[in-house]
Amino acid sequence: MIFLAKAAEMNSDDGFKMGDPYYCPECERNHIKGQIYKDHLQYAQVPDIQDEEKAEEIEAEKDEDIEEEDLEDEEDEEYEDDDFEEEYDDDFDGVDEEEEEYEDDDIDDDDDDDIEVYGSDERGVEECIEQVKDLTGVGEATLRKLIKAGFNSLESIAYTPPSIIQEDSGLGEKTTAKLIKQAMKRLNVGFKSAETLWEHRKNIARITTGSQELDNLLAGGVETGAMIEFFGEFRTGKTQIMHQLCVNVQLPKEKGGIEGAALYIDTEGTFRPERIIQMAEALDLDYNKVLKNIVFGRAYNSDHQILLAKEAINIIKERNIKLIVIDSLIGHFRSEYIGRGTLATRQQILNQHLHDLLRLCDIYPDLAIVVTNQVQAKPDVFYGNPLQAAGGNIIAHGSTIRIYLRKGKGEQRVAKIVDAPHLPEGEAVFSITGNGISD
């Protein structure tokens, strides 16, 4: 009920009681208790039918406005909730279904058109992914995160430090710890007898270098499951050996190969397909297939070099990669980290890079990693050879086998084993000809 009364007659018999709401023509609204209610008591008038109808209309309009505002607020809340759910789903699932189908199609097309290999791994990519999927706590979203980060096998999870898995995949600390523990248990990672290790070493695969003398120095060739470093001055044959290994790795086993493809990371811009063609024709191979089986990546700085090495884990199984070449390992690091003030940072990053490469050998025992390294002169050496490998003790400790190359007479080059856990020091003479590496 709306009351309209003058202030002077508020206590009269008009029916107005102090405290009841009333219509105020001054502000054209209904008043309830509050500060404005007290201030506008003097505007109360004698009841009037027109004023009463007007008040009811204004009050009705006000109620409609309030209802519309409430409805808009509800819609905004629903919209915000939808946005939150979409953002959460995107973060949780990684990519939507359409993007996944698109990526899968791209992978299938690349596999069919870009690569032909002479052999394949014992376990395929799908089988490795299924083993990861069988781990407790691995759902669709977690599996996608692991695969996207390159952890698509039990070995890659078991042999990688937890901090790296967390950083690359975005998984939590507890989830990562549980996955690593399960992967190690299924792979039976632990102590083994030396006899078991010896049985594995007897069957290790090796890639011929093209020179029988150099193969004998390496006890049969470049072995898999290890990182071999070739260092020396310019024109000592480092890049030529890398090219030759990319061709020889594709040979059948009876001819000194291991029937696999090669991945070549070039940091100095010295990779030449023309040289690959010459070496392939000298071995009566189809150079088109040989070139197709070499996955090439040009590293433009040290960060890009590290990134390419990390991305290699995603294509090793798919492309049947059996050889990874980095030519050269330290070139970008020497040019980007200048002065003693940056030496500690450079060595730490270089150490992490080496361990990323060595970890690939643990995950894929049939993979060989070969790197080239530059040399530097020691100013305090007055007698003897002042040259030493660049990179200091970090690279020295990281490499499994180290070979020093130097120039000989004419086309001859001399290779000397500087460090190897199972080979004695020795030298071998080989030649670099138009057909490649030979005796």
C-alpha cells in the first residue's frame, strides 16, 4: 500500500503510519527506510488517485529494470563459467580433436612420402606408446602431454631426471615420481651381473667408416650405444667422416651398416648433399634413397642446437634413426659465450646438452652418436703439440671415445685414439678421396 500525506498531517487520521513506505513525487519513487526516507518525509502529500497510479507505474518499471539487471548478471556468470571450462579443457587436453586429427594426418603423410629405411626397430612406436598408456595413472590427457614432450617409451621415462620430465611435459611432481618408479620396475632397472653385460657387448652393432685401418682402430667401427668424438684442425677429415657415416649406416649388416637412417645437425653450414651423392654412387647405392634417409637440421645458435637435439627423441623411432651427427658440437658455444665471466655458464649448459645426447644412447641402445669438435692452442706449451680439444673437461668426460685427427701427406690423414674405456692408444692412417673415406 502506498501512502501519500503531507508532513503536517502525517499523524492525522489519513492512515499513514510512521515507518511505512510511501511514494515521493520529488524523486518519483517509493521510499523505504533509510537516509533518503527520512530526508524526504516533508514531500508526503494527501492521497491522490493519479499520483497513486503514477507511482505504481514507476514502481513497476523499476521492478522490470531490476529483473533485467539480474538476468544480465546470470548470463555473465554463465558466460564466465563457460570460458573457464573451455580454458581448463584446453590446458588439460593440450589440443582439440581436430588438431589431433590434423597432426596425425601430417605424420602419416611424412612417413609414407619422405623416408624409406632398410630396416626397422624391434618395437614400433605404437607398441611403445601402449606400454606407456598401461602405466597406472596415465589417462588420455597425461599420455598426450608425455608424447608431445617426447616421452613415448618406458625407457625415456625411466632414464630421464624427474625435473626434466616435469619441465617438458607440465606434469606434477608426485605424478612424475610415480611414473618413473613404475617404468623402472617394468624395465627391471637395477643391478646386473657383468656376465649379462658382456653378452650384450658381444652383440653390439658397429658402423664401418670406409677405412679398414680406422675400423680396426675402433675394434670394428663406430659402435652403437656410445658417443664418439672426432676433434682436430680444419681439413683433417672431420666433416668427411660424418658424411661417410651417414651413407654407411644405411648399408646392410653384411656390408658394415646397421640398416638405419641418419640425423644430421649442422652448426657450421658444411653439409653438402653433393658429397653424399658421390659417396653413395661409389658404393652402388641409389643416392635418392640415401638422401631421403638423412634427416637434416641446420642449427643457427646454441639454443637452437640444444632444441634440435631434444626434438630428435620424437623422430628416432618413426624414422628408424640409428646415427646422430652433430658437426660441430662447440662452434656456437665458443662464439656466443665470450670471456671468463661466461665460462661457467657455458660449461654448465654444454654439460646438460651432452647428457641429453648420452641419455638417447641409454634409451636407444642401437643408436650411435658421433660429434665433431674444434681445437684450441695452449699458449704455455713450448715443446710438443700445443693443440687440444675445445670445451675442456666437460666434453672430455662426456665423450665415450675420443679420436684426434691430424693431417698427413697429401690425401692421408692420421687418427689417434686419445681416450676409450676399452681400447688401447693407437693410430691409423686413412685417405680422403673423391669416393669418400678409404685406406
